[in-house]
Amino acid sequence: MKTILYRAAFKKRFRAAPARPIVTFCFDDFPRSAFEAGAPVLESRGARATFYACAGLMASGARPKLATPQMLAEAIARGHEVANHTFTHPNLRDLPSARIVEQLRRNQEALPPGATRHFAYPFGAGDTRVEWIVSRLAPTARSCVPGINAGLASTHWLRANELYACNDPARPLRLIEENRRRKGWLIFFTHGVSAAPGPYDATPDLLAATLDAALTSGAEVLPVDAAWRRIRRGD
């Protein structure tokens, strides 16, 4: 019976066909630099992002480069989205089912008022069992599998693309052009934003250039929840 239910998770699909192409920018783990250097880049162009946060890591002080709980609340007040990334960032494939539920619920309870229930898999790691459990707790879940969500897309395995300074800087531009042609939902993700980036960070210039290209393409730049609502309405 469980096998049948897990397989059914893969059949949770939606039609990604917005009237205008959509581009979303995400910051995983919510480093301080994403808030201090990344958010202003989007705000200066009238755009907002989604920050996937792990409240347990922030509260423990084990990762001092992460944003503070006060920054989470301020991000929401400034129109950004704060969403669920588990409480302590485990690989969910390694956990029993009850612990997966606990990770999502405990984190949701610890996030500030106004946080959404959208989810991103830590390390981009999931399988049929994990996806099925997450589908009971979150309206969408974002993977790290590259590509564009266009046509029939997976609700709890949204495709998303790295925006890292170490990668080919022309690739985001190609994706934006492809998204314009296909009228889909293109999601980028990074972690921190710094002029001296780590391997999982973007530079302010890369973020700005990608955002400008998205806007120039005619796309709407929306956080996950706003994009999801727009697509579900058929706008």
C-alpha cells in the first residue's frame, strides 16, 4: 500500500503555463549576506525573493554566517517570502518518515508569522518516499534538478537552477531566453551573495545581471508563493 502511495506522489502535477513567463530567485539556508547584499539588489528593481530558512541552525549559533530570527521577520516585512527548509538541514533520505514530518513541522512552527509552507529539499535530496511525505505538508517543494517548469510540471519536485559565481555566467541568460519562448516558470537558487563568493554563492553583479535579463525578457519576477498562486489562477 505504501508503495502505491509513494508512486502516486510522482503524479502530483500542475500545468505551468502562465500568461507571462515567471522567474523566481531563491536563497537557501538564508545566509546573512543573502539578506544584506542580495535582498537590496532585488528591492532596487521592485522585485522580491524567497528565502528558505532552517530555524534550528539559526537558533543554535552553529552557523554564525546565517541570518538572525530578526532578519527573517524583517525580510517578510519588506515583502520577501520566508519558506521551509527543515529545522536542522538533514538529508531527508536518511531519516525515518516520522523524523521527516518532525523536521518540517518543527521548522514551520519556529518560523515567524507570515512565513509560507513552501519547501526546498536540503541538498536537493529526495526520493519517492520523501516526496510523498512532503506533499502532505507543503503546497510545493523545490528540488535542485535543473530545467524550466513548463507544460506539465511536478508540484513537489520543482526544477531549479544554480546561480553560482563559479558556473558559466552565460547559462542563466540562455535559460531566461528559453523561458521567454516557452512561457514557463524558471527558478534560480543560490546561497550567499558576496564580492568574494564561496562555491555556493553568487556575486552582486551576477545576481543583478541575471535579474536585469529576466526583467528585460518580459518575465514577472515573483517569489515562490506569488508565482504558485499566479499559475494556479491561470493568469
